[in-house]
Amino acid sequence: MTARVSVLIPALNEEQAIGDVVRSLLSPPGLQSLIREVIVVDNGSTDRTAAEAQAAGARVIAEPIRGYGRACAAGVRAAHPASGVFIFLDGDGSDDTSQLPAIAGPVLNDQYDFVIGSRVRGHREPGSMLPSQIFAGWLAGLLLRLRYGVRYTDMGPFRAISRDALNQLNMTEMTYGWNLEMQMKAAREHLRILEVPVNYRLRQGGVSKVAGSLSGSFKAAIRIMKVFFAVGFGRAG
């Protein structure tokens, strides 16, 4: 497999962890053969996230209007045109980047169009996922199984999708619902989908923008439900 992968990392105030995340992707020889570039999308940080990411070797672009989906979309637009596969992961150090070949490989080998890492099925450090997050993944999985007949156990950020497949999905969600929209549209469009177990760690610094507060969790839950009904019942493209 040649380096046809662009790794896209949306980041908001992750100065404590982002440098180590980037280095963990660019340093190991086994990953160097896969990864063409690491793009960190600075989503309006007020700390040294951009500087730390650039010093570690990432290409940093700015998306000052905050929104997880908006940052992901900006990364896609900035990706090298020869990259046929996009990897998405978080910038807080919670995703185990050594598992990138297991995520990217099935897409690079044209066995699957979309691979999602399931934190629920993998090994989780104690406290790395709140019970509310586990329940949300279970509930979303149940609803999607009833709606599309596809089995998901998680809405985790660590995922791979081919450029052609992502273009086919016509993503529109610009906030917390980006991951769910991708999973729903992948099922609706009958993409070849694979879920693999991934390890999940405690964040290495900073504060979660969703699970870190009750208001953040509530806002994310509301947005996710809106996305489910919009995509699942025809009010989204």
C-alpha cells in the first residue's frame, strides 16, 4: 500500500495533546508508508494548538467558525487531490493511532468503502467513555438497525472513508452530528461498511467539548436526534 491517506484532525484548544498525536502518526515507519499528510484543522482555538501541531509536522489550516463537522469538511477540502482515503480522528490523544492500518487497510485494499472504529468493542481505559456516551452509541445503533438494517455499536471519531464514497454522501451537517450523518448516509447509500474494535484512552489534556459538561452533552444529544430524523426521514439531502 502506498501513501494515499490524508489524516484529518479537527482540533479546538488541544495544545497539550496535539503535538504528540501528530508525532505518533508521522514518526513510525509503518505509518509513514501509508500517510501522505496530516492536516490539523484549527477550529478557532485560543491557545497554541496551531503552533504545536505545525511544530510536530502537521499542515495546519484554519476554520475559525466553530463546528466539528465544519472543521472536518474544511480538512476534506484542503486534502491533497491524490489522496484516495481520508482518516478522521480526534486531537486529544484518546485514539490509538497505532491502529490506523486496521482502519485504513480495508479501504485502501478496496474491500470496504467505510470503516469505523468501535470504542465499545475495543479496550477502553477506565473513565475514557461516560455511560451517557456508551448509551448514545447503543441507542443510535438500535435506531439505525431498525431504519437501515445495518449494525453499528458506536459513533466514534476514528474512521476511514474513500474519497469517492464521501463525495457520494453529500455531507451537510456542520456540528456534532457529522459522525452520525456519515454513518446513516453510508447505510442509506449501501456502502460497504466495516466496524472494527479500537482501543480508547483517556484524553491527554484539555477538556472535552461534548462530554466535558452537562450542557455540551445535552446540546450534542439534541443535534444528533435532529440529524437522525432529518437524514432518516427525508428532510436532508
